[in-house]
Amino acid sequence: MTFSPFRIHVSDEVLDDLRARLARTRFPDRSGDQPWQAGADPDYLRQLVSYWVDGFDWRAREAELNALPHYQAPVDGRRMHFLRVPGTRPAGAPAGLPLILSHGWPSSFVEMLPLVDRLTNPAKYGNDPADAFDVVVPSLPGFLYSELPEGPLTRASMAQTLHRLMTDVLGYRRYGAFGGDVGGVVTGWLGALYPEQVAGIHMIHPPFPASFDSRPLSPAEQAFLDAEAAYDVTDGGYSAIMGTRPDTIAAALNDSPAGLAAWLVDKYRDWSDNHGDLESRFDRDTLLTIITLYWTSGAIGSSFRQYFDFHHNSPRPDITVPAAFTVSTEPSQANFPREIAERACTDIRHWSEPGKGGHFMPLEEPDLLAAEMTQFFTTLRR
């Protein structure tokens, strides 16, 4: 298979329309007594929208993104977008293990960029240049510039697409995989389905087993499952509507950029390790780059497909390849017991609970994560 260079370009007409829509935004009143109590805070949203109109320089961010090597390729009959960044190694150093880094929701390839730089050019950060990796970062099917496949979008089908990208398109015979959120779930499927080609996997969200067997749950496992069930009741509304009525919410978010921003920044604040201060973790330019990519690609609705098609997923086989975990601190992952991951993975070689870094850890703690990934994946080179 072949792949070709790709450039991000948003027309002036689209940007003019975006600004006009933002200027007409009707902001709601706050429902709760405290900011962010009932979702995205209207006062913060006003500030963000004002900056989006008058301060955010999309053309500058577009140029920065296009300085990276973007490509597109037909995979399973559908267009896939990805970055492929070769490692910077000294002359004579052995080839680096290729890595594929898979984002989650509500994210994009932008989340992985701080990690990419540290993994491909470790000498820039004072680390051993011989540890450089070749890195591939796809936009998952349905996200931004990657098309949805025909039929249900399952975890297994996404893993199949990414595996074909790495092997049939890019020609790698063996590679490692990293992911978070849905990208982490797909990473687990890569390890389960392709143990001969996948050298190992690293995730920030440990996997569940396909089913809990007859072994009794430990107290830690039971406590975590109870807490997760309670969390779903209080904070799972977003996934319920995206999983049952995705077209309804997509109609609103695809027509209102302020509404789209509210839907996304609510999760960036709620799921990151920011102690209530969103911009202590993400500056406005980064947030608006991600949001503008969603807006200009028109892909918010298609990013919901994985939720709507969830019932099509089959049980995942056990993960037998070497596995490593740097566990997120976000509320849904608090006190995740290693015992649950051990029911799903037969060869856990690294388990870390650093106590910092949330759902978007590649953006939040890239130095920490790159160091743990390097430590793990360098042991898997041949």
C-alpha cells in the first residue's frame, strides 16, 4: 500500500464563518451555585470564546502543525490520517523500535505531540540519543481526518485498521503500542490480536478482563467496581447521550462552536489533574487548537460512533504480550487495583501510580510518561 503527504488547511471562508458564529453566541446562565458545578462554567466559556475571536491565531497553529510530517493512506478502503516521525539517532545506533501512539476521546493527535518530541529526539531533553524511537500517531477512525469504516466501529476493527497501517502500509514487522482512553482499549486489542508483531503495550488506563471469572473479588477490586458504578451514575451522562442519541447532540455541537467548546472543555477540566484550575494544565491556545480541529473537520459527530456502536464489541482475548501501566489519577481511575489488570494481562512488567497526570497524560506529564515508556520499550528491542 502507498501513503501520501497531507497538509491541514482551513479556508478563510470557514474561519470567517467560525468568527461570525462565535460573535452571535447566546451564553446560558449558570445552573449551580459554584462555577463548574453543573458543567462548563458560562463565565469561563465567555472568556474562552472572546479569546477565540480576538486572540487565538489559527494560522500560526496551523503552520506549527504542518511543520510535522502528516500523511494519509487508504486502509480497509477508508482514508486514514497519521503522523510518522522518525527518531533522531546517532550514526551507527541500532534502529529504534517503532511505536504507535493512540489518543482517546475527546482528544486528537495533538495530545501526543509533547510525547512525540521526547520519544523521537531524547537528546533534546538531555537523554540518551540512542533511545530514540520512530513514532506513528494516527487519528483514530471517525476522528478529524480519518474516515469511519463501513459497518460498526468496534475496538477490534479499530485495532485491525491500526495494525494494517503499521504493517501493510508502513512495512513494520514488529512494533510497540501506547494509548489512553479508547486509544488504550484499542492498544489492548492490538496486544491481544497480534502478539507476534506487537512487542509490548503501555497504557494509562488499565484494562478490564473480558469477564470476571469464578475467582472471588478482592476487597480492593470490589471497592473499585462499586466506586466506578457510582461514578457512572453521577458523571456518565455524556457517554449515555453519545451512546444512545449521538445524532441529536451532534446536531447542536456541529452547528455551535461555543457549544462544542463547552462540551469539550468540561471534560478537559473534569478529567485532568488540574486541582480545579483548567489552565494550570492546558493553555488556551492548546485547548482552542484541539477544539478548532474538531470544528473545522466537522468530526465531532463521527467521534461519537465508538459509543453508539459499543454493543457490537465482542469479548477481548487475554493480553499475553508484555504490558506496562502508568496509571492516570483521574476520578474514574482512582485506586485502580493491579489485580483487575492481572485478570486481563498475563505479563505485566511495569506498574506505576505516579500520583499526577490525568486522562490527557501525554499533554499533562510528557516528561514522566516518556521516561516510563522509554524504560519499558527499550527492554523489548531485539
